[in-house]
Amino acid sequence: MVPQYHKTMSLELTGMSDAVIAILRLDGEGNRFIPLTAGACSSDDARRMLSRATAEGLFPGSRSPQGALAGLWVYFSAFEPAHQVAQDLPTKEGSYWHAIVHRMEPDAWNSQYWFNRVGDHPVYAALSEASSIAPWRPGALIELCESARRRPGSADEQRALELQLVEWQLLFSYCAGRATMK
């Protein structure tokens, strides 16, 4: 079953620190498609800024500062730092980012392993709404990404890029959101 993406989203920057906004403005303000396969960091400036920053400094009072930092590394396609941050975060969010990194590696089996460790997650309901997958199944996006990589320029590739971006926006917003939010 191929997910059908039907909603457009734009990352809401309100409430984010000036440093995070400046970093995201280096490449699409959180709205650019993230490649389906990990590669080199898309911005040398972002790499420098993120390398000097701390999660708590970028995301004071957030639900998961380390999770949000992993998300920034993912957004800029920096596999190794994203993997390191996610691997060291023993939470659902750490497992989720870890699963995304392995999906982009690509290592479908390892990605599914980490998604199994996530269990249910609050962003799944919104992902279900943004796709034709109800309830949301991370494995469906893994399968779509695997298929899309073999068919560059296809409708499947476009859907995979769109869903992956929505997934990133939702998980990043969740992690960067205030700790007091449910």
C-alpha cells in the first residue's frame, strides 16, 4: 500500500530560539525535502553552528532538547552527528530519530528495529491524518522509501519525500515544544 500524502505543512518557527531560526533559515526554514538517503551535510554553516551549540542552549525548556538537536542534524542530512545524538538518547524520541537515521542510511531492518522500540508515539495520529495509513505504520514509510530510492523521479519518490518531511516537522516540533505541553 502506497501512502497518499494529502496535506501540506509548514514548520511553525514561533517560539523557537533565535539561534534555531537562524540555523533553519540556512536551508529552507524547516520546509525543504530531506533526501531519502543520508549524505553529506547540506550546509557547512549549519554544521559549524550545530557543532558549537548545546541542545539545552538551542532548546531551553523544550520537551526533548537532545531529540530536537538530533532532528536538526537529520534535517541537514548529517548522518553521523544525528546518529550519535539519537543513539545516546534513551527515550522514545531518541529511538524515533535513530529509526529515521537508519531508514536514511538505508538500513530498513535496523530502522524497523528502532521503530519497534518507539512503540506508539504522539506524532503518529497526525501522521495518520497526513497519509492514507490509519493507524500510522512506520514500516509503510520504510517500504515506500526503499521503493522510491529505486525509482528516482517517480510519484512514489515524491510521496516519500513529502511524508518524510511531514514526519520530520511533526517530530521536530514535538521535541522542540515546551516541556509543559502534553
